[in-house]
Amino acid sequence: MQYIYTMIGVSKTVPPKREIIKDISLSFFPGAKIGLLGLNGAGKSTVLRIMAGVDQDFQGEARPQTDIKVGYLAQEPELDDEQTVREAVEGGLADIVNAQARLDEVYAAYAEPDADFDALAAEQARLEAILQAGDGHNLELQLEIAADALRLPPWEAR
């Protein structure tokens, strides 16, 4: 079985020569449930940022398996004061929102007189796979459930 994520000999040093993490190696199989425990300042968030590709200033090797996307939700998200609550939430779902918008374009393109049905069908299949993986066809319902569970302010609030 192939690892879904591998980290080999990863170290991170910040000025002035403070080692946050040193020589970490780990690998995960698909479906693994993991936990990252440590004292405050031990480097847990740093390891997660490296795993997600957010922090690339480190020594060693850290890589997901091909076609695997690693996400990272910061403890304190950077929010734009001009965005509505809904826009901020949708920002974290950009792949799904963009796939749905592109799929709508593909559906419209089928009606064009010179439509390339083979190319459109291939693009439709690719987009459907993205939507299915993220339950994108139920996006509105999922957003409402999440907003209620998290007790978010109204969607239009800033």
C-alpha cells in the first residue's frame, strides 16, 4: 500500500537560529486518523502548515501522494472586512464553487451549434468528480447546516 503523505527529515529554524522542529519523519496510509500533540510552541501548527504547503521555508522533504490535496485551516483565519460571511465561507470552498460555475458553462456549451461533445463530456466528467468528492451538488444545504452548527452571523453580515 502506498503512503498518502510522507515527510522525511523535516526541520525548521527561525531567527535567531531557533529550531522549531527537528528531523521529523512520518508517513500516513490512506484513511489513517492521526493526531498531533504537543505543548504550546512545540511546532504543531508549523508541521501542519508544512504539510499543507503553506510554509515552504524548511529543510527536508514533505509531499502528498500525487493528486492529493492537503488543506489547512488556520487557528486565526485572515478575513477581509469587506467580505460578507457567505463570501468568507465560500472562499474556503473555491474549488467546489468554481467547479459548479464551470459545469454550468459546460451545460450551456452543449447547446452551441459547433459544440465538441467529446471534449464537453470529458470536462463534465472531470467537474462532476470534483463536485462528487466535495458533496458539491448539495453545497447550499451543507452551507446552511454548517452555518447553523457554527452559529455564524447572517450570510450578508460583514
